[in-house]
Amino acid sequence: MEKRRIIEPQAALTQWQKSLPFKLSLLQLIIASVLIFSTAWVILNIQTQQVNEQQTLLNQNHGQMIIAKLQEMTSQVENQVNAISKIAMLYRHEPELLSKSIPELLSIENQKDIVSGGGIWPEPGAFNQQKFRDSLFWARNIHGELVAINSYNEESFPSYHTEEWYRPTRYFPAGKVFWSKSYIDPTTHEPMVTASSAMWMEHQFIGAATTDISLEKLTQLLRNSMLDMSGYVMALDHQNQILASPNSDSLPQSQPWPSHTLQTFDELVKTESAFSPIASALHLADRSFIEQAVAERVFTQEQMDNLTRLSGDSEREMLSAIVNDNAKNHFSTAKRIASISLAEDPILKGPSLVSVFLMPHTYWKILIVTPIAPLQDTAKNLIEKVGLSLVAIQLFGLILLFLLQHKLIIAPIMGMVQALKRNDSASIELKANERHDEVGLLAKTFLSRTQQLEIAMASLDASNLALEQQLLSQQHFQQELKRHKEQLRSLLDFSSTIIYIKDLNGRYTLVNNKYCEVLGIERRKIIGATDFDLFQNTLAQLYQQNDQRVSHSHDAIHFEEPIPSPRGELIYQMTKFDIRDDEDNSIGIGAIGFNVDLRKRQEKEQEKLLQHQLNQFKEQQHKTLLAQQENAQLREQQLAINNEMAQLIQLHLSKQQSQKLMQNFLAEVMSQMMQEQDRLLAQVCQIQQTADPHQTEIVQLMSEKAVRLRHISQLFTDQQSEIRPLHLAQFIRHLLSLLQPQLQKTQVKVNLLCDEQLVVDGNAWQYLQFFYRLINNTLHHAFKEHNQHRELQLTLEKKDDELYIRLEDNGIGISISQLEQLKKDILQNQCVGTLTCINLWIKEELKGELMVESELNRGTRIECHWPLSAV
């Protein structure tokens, strides 16, 4: 093999931007710049932090001073309202004494400037059982005098029991004061905030005492407090409505006292977006306060819902939190809840620091805003001085360091590089002997290493061929091994059977995808786990017993094992076998399982199906037997019904025949009676010789009877013919003539409207029954004694092969309730009277319809119709 050269021909020297001196100099310059800027940044931050700490301390001192003044004022107001409540409870039944005492308490000199009014507000009937509203309220007029106002007791005025300053006092004990949100009083139209004290007697809430604080005077108090200080103060109530703010000329876009509502801080932020960080801090503090109060609540949610049901959606949570927190009394001194820096304050026209304090009892938020001293010029001057000094020092150090590096390190290294390029080992060896520092040591080490490399390269070249052949052989074996692994992995991953291997301790060392899929457990959770880690104790003990049987027998054994899965237990036919090494030592247990759950289920389903079919067959046999028995009973019942129907038919035919015989008999009898009457009348007329009035009257009476008999005979004669058509007009006249005595007795006139040519087919007996019952019913029910003019109008006409009959009277009529009941009975086919029975007969026998209409004292109209083919 050819011997390689130790040093290859070198290329030219590197470019200047890639040279070591340039890189070292650039690195030193970067480090120096970082040092300069970091030093200036540290100095600026330290100075800024000191100024901020001083500003924060100053701001906090201002806040404590102002809050102390406010707490002094609120404590005096609380003492005043508690005194009013005690006086009210003591003299609650003496209104005159209260009317003198309460104004005196409201006129105390040191509180007179800020108190705009107050009074007592009893519960309904608490002070006077006859009064629902019994308030005593005074307010200052434009001259500062207290004036009694009775508007709240008027019915037209909303009840004070639902006011925001009254309702929460029900949840406050005696001596505790609730400070309401700011509002505009509906009677005095003055912006104010109310301090309310609950009145309790014998553990019963009887009302509240109040003192009203003028927001205008509160604003003036805060402005006076900041006269000797730089900055301004802003006060917010517990609902973040502005109680006091700077002068309107300092904040031109805000209007402190609108005529209809008070401004909230969020509304101020809409016009002055610079206050947005303060609004975010307020919301965060409110949310933290509400969550703390809810976590340690005293009152139930139902009580709080009842308290806040009349409040706005945005106010309910805060009101509930205040009531719960007041019961716990979490803090009694003011605390700072936020500190915010503003880059540009819209009032101070510059950077400012805002500290937000939360007052106890009132839950007011006091914003102390002070300007921050300008730091830009001071920091700039400091940075310029420090920066210039550092730059000069760093430049001098860089030049000196560059010269020393070039002389001590870079020049010797460049000489060694030139000697290497010339392949001049003697020069390198000379340098190594001359220099006794790290450069000489580097040259000696390089020479020694070069000689070792020459020897090593020779041996490497010799063994390179052997290694290449071994590498080819190993690559071939690795490819074979990889191919076998891929085949085994494919067999495990795509097999539909479950496969796993356990070691002698029962821990899983190999599982295929199907086993993981059946168990619904990831592979990483199965590997290394035992059956007791994965399954219930009963299943784990079963698997362990089967594994032990395989270990003792050293043969493959078949088991049926239940495998738990997300879909339930599945039955698998498991084949477990002992795994041994080359020395015939047992090293684990292998298992292959086939799903036989479907086959087991099918067998059970087939058994259930066969049993179900057998039960159905038995049930069907039982039903068939029952059906045969029922059919036999039905046949017997049908035979009995048929016999009964035959008897009814024969009875009906017998009745019809008897009725027809009776009709014929009556017709013959009436004909004989008419003949005998005519013969008797003729004989009487023949023997009449004198003009005796009695004889004339007898003759006339006999003539009338003969006429009646003739009409009756005519009616019964018509009954004998079932073929001859019926002339309805003549038939009705015969009937009316027969009823003439009744008509004359009841003084009723009957008008018949019927076509003389109206001829119908049918049984005259049916028509006789119908018209007689219809007319007779009207004569008996339609008229009373007071009716003078009594008429009946009977109308008969034929339309479209149907007979229409209408009977109208001018009688007393039927009342509405009776008419509704009659129509209901007709609709339900009842037979409870003449008309309902006629209606049932028309529907069943003639397939027709009957209708009744009536008006009280106006008469009744009865209409009916039926097809002539049905008669």
C-alpha cells in the first residue's frame, strides 16, 4: 500500500475577516460594548428604582393622610347615624319627640358642612301599625336649612323599602353601617351617598336610620386635602361610580354630575383611554374581592338572590360580596390594593404614579395620583459620562491587548504555520527548543503527535482492507437480521390473534398490537407490568395459575380465558407454552390466543333462540286451544243469537200483521158507523115535521158528527191501500177536520201551504202518526192563556225527491237553556219527549233529519225532511 504524506500541500493564508487576530479583536469589542451598555442599564435601573420607591412612599403617605381625614369624617357620620337609630328605637312610638330630636342630631356643628340630610325609615307597621310607610326625613334646602320631606310616604312615590340604601341593612347587625353607592336623590335632586344603620328590636328588623353625604362637599373636602400636595385625588364608591374627582377644567371631557345619572370610572375611561390600566387594576381587585367573599360566604345564595334581585346585573356580585365580607369583618384599616404607573396622565400632563386604596366599612376606592420626577435628562447625562469613560478605557485596553496577543501568540503561531506549509520540521523543532512557554510546548507536542500519526497511519492502512471485508460481512448479516425482524414485526402487528410473552416473574416483555387493542391499554403501560397491575384479582389469579401449569408441565396447554375489554369480557382460546434458551432453561411463558367469544355467543344465542321458539310453540298451542274453545263458545252464542233474532223477526211480523188487521178492522168499523150515521140522519130528516129548534140543533149536530166520521173513515180507508199514492193536501185537511174541536177549543188557526198536486208514495199510517203527534205536541206546549192571536202554519213541499215539512207557531217559544238541552238530546238520539222521539223515528225509519229553532215569546219553528224513497 502506498505511504501517505503526513502534511498535505497547504492553501494560501486565510482572508483577513477569517483570521484569528480579527476574530479576537471583534470578540473583545463585542464584550466591551456589552459591558458598557449593561453598566449603563444597571445604573439607570438602580436610579429609577430608587426614584420609584421614593415616589411610592410619598404616594402612600399622601394616601394615608387623606384616608385618615376621610375615616375621621365617616366615623363621625357612622356615630351620628347610630345615634339616630338608637333614638328612633327608644322613641319609636313618639313621632313628635323624634321630629325634634333627629334634626338636632343632623345639625351637629362639626358635621353640618358635609351632611345634606337624613332620617328614619321604619318597616311596615313597625312604628305605627296603621301605616305602611312611616318615614321621617329631612334635607337641606338652598339656604342650608333642614326641611322635612314627606314625599317618600306618598302612594304615588316608589316605596323606600326597595331602595338600594335600605335593602342591605336587613343583613347588618345593630351598630354596623352600610354605605350605599352614589346616586341622585329623587326629591332633592342632589348627588349623594347614604350611610344606613339597621334598627333591631327583640331580634326583629324594624327599619333603618340614614345620613346623606353631599358628594359636592365631599369633593371639596378632598380638594382641600391636596392643596399642599402635588397631584390629585379621585374617590370611587363600591360600584366604581365617581364620588369625587378633580376640577372640571382639569378634566374637560368628564361631567361629574349629570342630571340623570352619575358617571362611572369605566365611562371616564371611554373618554380618557390613558386611565385604562387603572380600570383593569380596579376590575382585577373587584374580582379578587368577590371571589374571596364568595369562598367564605356567611349568607346563603338564596338570601343573596333575594337581596340583589332589584339591583342591576353588574352590581349584584359586588353587593353580595360586601354583605358577606362585612359579616366576616376581614379588615379594619385601609389597604393598598394596586399601584400603577401612567406614561401620560391626562390631568397632570406627564408621567404619574397611581396608588389605589380600599377603605374599610365604606368599601370606597381612593385613587392618589402624584407626578413622577423626570428621569430622562438625569439618566441621559449619566449614561453619556459613564459611556464615554468606558469607551475610552475599553479602546485603550483593546489596543494594548491586540499588541500583546500579536507578539506573544499570533506571530509564533503564524511562523509555525509557514513552516508547516514549507514542510520544514526543523524550523518547528527549533521553535520548540527556543520557546519554553505554551507555544514551545505546542510545537513539541505537534512534532510528537506527527510522528505518532505516521506510525498509526501505516498500521491503519494495513488493517483497513481486513476491516472493509468484515464490514461487508456484518452488513450482510445485519440485512438478514433486519429482514427477519421485519417479518416477525409484521407477524406480530398484523396478526388477528393476541400474542404476548412474560418473563419468569410474570411481567410482560412483548405484546402485539392486537392484544393492546383488545385491552384498550397502550403498549408502554403493559410492558413491565404484571397481571395484578392490569386486571382484577380474580382474573390475575386465573392467568397466574394457568402460567404455573405451563411452567410445571413444559408442554403447550390450551385454555379458555376471559379477556377484559372496553366492550366487556371476551372469551379467547389461549395456547400457552414454555420458552427455553439454548441450555434448556425456562426463560418465560409465551401465549397465542384466538377469539372464540363470537362462537360462544352464537351458541348461547342459538340455545336462547331454540328455547324461545319452543316457548312460542307451546304458547301458540295454548293460544290455539283457547281460540278453539272461544270459537266453540262463539258458535254457541251465535246460534243462540240467531234463534233470538228469528224469534224477534217472527214477533215483529206478528205485530205488523196484527197492526194491519187492526187498521182494516177500524176502517171497516168506521165505514159501517158512517153508513149507519148517514142512514140515521136520513131517517131523522124524513120524520122531521115541525120546526122545533131542538130538533134542528140535533140534526145539525148529527150532520157534524157524520162529517167527522166521514173524515175519519177517509183517513182509515187510506190505511187499507198500500199501492194507491197519497194526496198530502187532502190527507192533511182530513186530519185537520178531525182535530177541529181541539183547534176551536184552543182557539188556534192552522194555515196549510201545500201543492194540491203533491202526491207521495208510502204508508199513510206513518204519515198519520207523524202529523198527529207533531200538531198535537204544538197545541199542548206552544200556547198559554195570555196568547190572544194563535196561529200555526204548516208548509209541505217536495225538493229533489225529498219531502220538506215546516211547522211554525207564534207561541211562547222555548228558553235558551231548554233549547240547548233539546238540541243536545236530538244530537245524541235520545227519546225523552215528543220531539226527540219523532227525531229518533225520522232518523231510524225514514233516514231523515229534524231541526228546531225558537225564540222566547216569538215562537218556534220545526223543520224536518226525508227522502221519499225511504217511506
